[in-house]
Amino acid sequence: MLGTPNSTRKNGRLLSYPVIAGSVSILAASYNLAIISVGLQDIQKTFALDSTQLTVLASIILVGAIFGSIISGILSDRLGRLGILTADMATFVAAGILSSISVSFTQLIIFRFLVGIGVGMDYVIVFAYIAEIYHRSGLRGARMATILFFANFGILMAYVSGALFDYSFGMAGWRYAAISGAIFSIVPIILRSRLKETDLWKGLRLNSFRRIAKDSVKGKRKNDILSFSIPWFLYQISDQSLAIILPLVLIPILGLSAISGSVGSVFVKLFTIPASFLTILMIERLGRKLLQSVGFLLRGILLLSVGIMLFYSINASPILLILILGMAFFFGAFGPDKTTVIMPAEKYETEVRATSQGFSEAAGRFGGIVGIFGYAMFSLALNGGGIIFLAVTCLAGGVITHFFIKETRYSNNLEPKERTSGDT
């Protein structure tokens, strides 16, 4: 059997039905996040955009994700997880179709903003849901890492699909890419029909939006939000920004065409696949904090090396640059890419879990926006400046994690009201 949503076994099958449903959902969300990244140059030509407008277009989905994460968090804590989960996928379907038929820059901005709302909603609720249905399982972190593996795979699929659409349909390729995200999002809606609401939420939910908002920032909870939001913000400065603009980043660095830039992005992103498998295998043994701090630091060092090579105009082969960037992505996927999401989902309490997760995710999405604009600004200031900027934020994340973040692996997985039973 795949396992039931209300399983309380310490161990069990990693790929239970809720994990599969959540994985496909996150796969669709990450696919929609990155699907038009390969076509940004064609969009720029189609609507005659300047560099500022192109940067706004690349980042608008993250603005939508900020709104989606905050709104869905408090709605989910008040009304339940599953209804909001279905609504966010419906957003992907509608906004993806509308994006594909946009006839102006303004329309495309609006519809990509709506796609971003769906992305923000999905990442909040899926992990709140999984954290609750497996709250007594020793595989809870590994299950959430499994779902996050599909986020890496979704972005990789987006690069491959985008390249194929660009090759097959030329300037109109991005339109086919956008509608593919809408069609793909129908699958998670079907899978979610078999899920059940979590018992924890039904037993501990608060009865008003006002109380949820107030309690989520009361006392120690406010400090928890701050301590988990800062690393999430710092990591997404490099990760979300690169996920969206990586093809554009590679074109001038490697001297590639638009299609070749997308192919190079695929090779770079491939490094996240083995890293994600290793995270699934090791997260319960090594713990979240160690993976996060080491991943941050090594990712920062590798990105810094690329930035220094660009700054000093050191001639390096495209293969070497792709290898270094690939390893930077490897250590991101092996550490903070997973742990910055998993640790708060484990730590936050059920009655305000999604609201708190929403605040932390919003910080991460804002980090992505900072990364896109920061990369553009520092790249204009000096050769390699954009990559150096991203590297510094990763190094800061490693230092903050090591000195200020507490491990959540050893936290008692039971909710406060259950701890009197003597279970551990």
C-alpha cells in the first residue's frame, strides 16, 4: 500500500500517496515558475522591451508569489489546507492560458503575476500539509526533501521544454511554453481529490483570521519567523533569481545563443538531481543545520570563483564554467534548497503553521526579486559583479546558519497537546 494520510508510523514508505500528490503539485509549480525563462529574449523582441522592462517581467512572478504565500497561509490556517491547494492549481491553469495569448507587455505582466500567486500558495500549503500528516514520522524530513527534489526536476523540465518550444516555434515558442504549464497543472488537481484534511489542523485550528494573525507573531513565534526567514531570504537571492534568468546569465558568460543558453542551463541544473537524492538519503542522519550551513558556504565559494574569473577576465573553457556553476547548484540542492523550507515547516505550530510558513516563504520570494535586480545592477557596475553579489549572500547564509539557527531534527514531532501521552 502507498500509505494513508493519517499514518502515525515512525517509519513507512517514502513515496506515500500524499507525497506523490505533493511532489506532482510542486513539480507543476516550479515548472510554471521557470517555463518562460528560455523565451525571455524572444519576449523582449516581441514587445520591444528595454532592459528594465525585461527585469520587471522576470521578477513579477516572484512579486505574485509573495502575495500568494501570505494570503494562502492565513486562509489555510482558517479554512483548511485542501481547498486552498485546489484553488492555487486552478490559478495556474487560467493564468497560463491567458499568458500564452497576451498581446501586450501589460497583459503578460498581469498574468505572470497571477501565476506567481499560485506558486506562492503551493509552496506554503504543500509543506504545511505534509508536516502535519507525518508529524510523528521519523521520515518527515526525508518526505519533504523528496517533494523538493521534484521542484528541481520541474525547473529542469522547464528548461528542456522551453528549448524545444523555442527551437520548434521560434519567436512564438514562449507562448506554447506558457500554455504547457497550464495543461500540466491539471494533473495535480486530479490527484488532490483523494487527499484528506489533516487531523492536526481539524483539532487545533483557531476560529478567526484576527487571532491567527495575532498569535503567529506572539512571543517566541515572532523570533522563530525571523530566524527561519533570514536564511530563506538569503538563499533565494541566488536560487530563485538564477532559476528564472539562468539562460540569460549563460549567454554572455559562455558566448552562447538563446537556444544554446537554455541547453547550458539544462547541464547546470542536472547537478541538482544527484544532490537531491543525497539529501533524501542523508537529511535524517546529518540533520538540517549541517546540510544548510555547508551547502551555503560551498555554493558561495563556487559562485565567488566564477565571479573572480569574470572580474579578472580569466579565459576559462565553457565546460569548466558549466562544471563550477553546476557544482554550485549541487551544493545548493544538497543543503539550503531543501532545509530552508523543511526546518520552518517542522518548527511552526499547527494553529499558525501555514501563516508562519507564508511569512518565511514571502521573505524567500522577496530574496529572489533582490537577486534579479541585484544581479543586473552589480553586473553593470563591474565584470562578474552580479555573480559575486550572489556569492556573498550565500556565504552570509552559511555564517548565520552556523551561529544562529537551531537544529529541528531533534525536535519532538508531537504537538503540545499530545505530549502528555508519553510518546516520543
